[in-house]
Amino acid sequence: MTRTIVASATREIIIGFDQPFCVIGERINPTGRKKLAAEMIEGNFDTVIKDALEQVAAGATMLDVNAGVTAVNPNETEPPLLVKTMEIVQGLVDVPLSIDSSVSAAIEAALRVAKGRPLVNSVTGEEEKLEAILPLVKKYDVPVVAISNDETGISMDPDVRFAVAKKIVERAMDHGIKPHDIVVDPLVMPIGALGDAGRQVFALLRRLREELKVNTTCGLSNISFGLPHRHGINAGFIPMVIGAGMTSAIMNPCRPQEMEAVRAANVLNGTDANCTNWIRTYRDHKPAEGGHVVAAAAAPAASGGRRGGRAARTGGAAASE
């Protein structure tokens, strides 16, 4: 069984088909968040601190950390800012982190200060990226997100996206990186623009699981981009992608409707043993006026023993203010 191990200084998490769904909190990301970007540029990390604590309290298994505040001289500005952000977040929470950057120098700088075994987010099928990122992944012995696009861009053909994923897995093996340390992002397209985007990703996930035997992730909210009541679409999408084989997602854990869908899918998928996490989280769940419901404070997500800039890459939306 494929198992991808990530860890903080004190906690180990397993991403796997037989594990609870891994929720990677997306909020520490200035993409599309002008206020957060301005704060980080000024050296103000109040929102970063708030988002880190709130996401873990809401049930995040991991946190994605992105410091891409500007397109101006990112090779100079992003590495020190990402390091500072990583150090702050590591000092606040004990969950593993995902180092999210398209700047190779920033990824390496963050790897030097990272505690435990972080996830690198990400590498694409572009030759330049493969040659820059895969040696770092091998050197620091960490897992990596493999995004299914290359020099030709993002293909609308799911067979092409599968071929790019396969290429990355094979090139990683050439570097001595095992498939269990590759977490493939098959790229979720907006369903409002591409009517069969859901069916595409479900079929891709089954192929990735059965043929490449790799774990998977995605920028979850891309599926609902451009539609009203996005959280309803996202919540419906979650159990369907989990059923198709997805094992993690970069998402907002502070949305109760979406986290409820994750926890329910874990129960129905048999990865919440004896419904323990569900009962712990919802045993004090009470009806409220108007047919709405009120939940007790969310318990931390079960560990199972154990992007980021993605919105810009796929046309989806990053976390909003």
C-alpha cells in the first residue's frame, strides 16, 4: 500500500489510501489576498499567525505555506520571506508543513530550516523544473507534489495530463525518488467552464491509483471557480474525489460544510475507525433555529498514525480575504 510520510518536529502523518483524508490548509498564501501580501511585505505576520492557529483548530492535517507576495525579483525577495514564514508557523503548530513556491531558491532555503519531513509543493513536467527540484527532493529526502503540466501548458485532455504525471514519476525514479514520495496533482478544472471536469478527474484518479500507485492532491476549490455558492459544490466534490482515490487536498479547513464532508467521507470510507473522530467532533451537535445546525468546536483531524500558487496555475481562485 502506497504511503507518503510527512512530519513536523513532533508529529508524523501518513498520506495513503487506507488513511484519513489529508486536509492541507491553504490559507497561508498571499495569492489573491492583497491585504495579506501587503502585511507580509511589511514584516507583519499577524494574519499568518491567525490563519495557522485557526486552520489547525478547524482540523487541518497539514498547512501549506506560501510567501509569493510579488512577481518582482522573486528569486531575491521570496527565499528570506518564506524562511521567516516557515519559522513562525513551525513555532506555532505541530502539524507538518507543505513548502509552496514556484521559486527553486525559495524551496531550498525553506528546506534548510524545515523541521521534520515537509512536503515540497511543487514540481511540474517542465525540464527546467525537473532538473531544479528533483535533486533537492532527493538531497533532503522529502516528498513532492507533481503537477500534471509541462512546457505546453495545462492540457484539456486527461490522457495527456496522465502522461505528464507518469513522466514526472519516472524521472523522479531516475533520481532515486520512490513513487510513494510523489503526490500527483492531476489538475482539477473549473466545472463551470468545462462540463466534464468532474468526470475527467475521477477517471484520472483511478488511473493514478491503479497504474502509477501514487497518492494524489489538488487545489480543491478550483472545481467551483466562477460559480455561486462555491462551498456547496466543494462539499459535494469532496466525497466523490475521495471515492475515486484522492488522498489529500489543499483546501480551506475553516469552512465547516467542507470539513463535515471530509469527516463523513472518512467514516464511510472506513478510515475513521469506530467513527471516533466523527463522534468526538459532532457529539454535541445541536439543531438551531431556522433549520440550521450548530457544531461543537472542531476536534483536530485524526492523523491516521501517522497551493498555493496552484490557483494561478490552473485558473482557480486562491483563498479569498
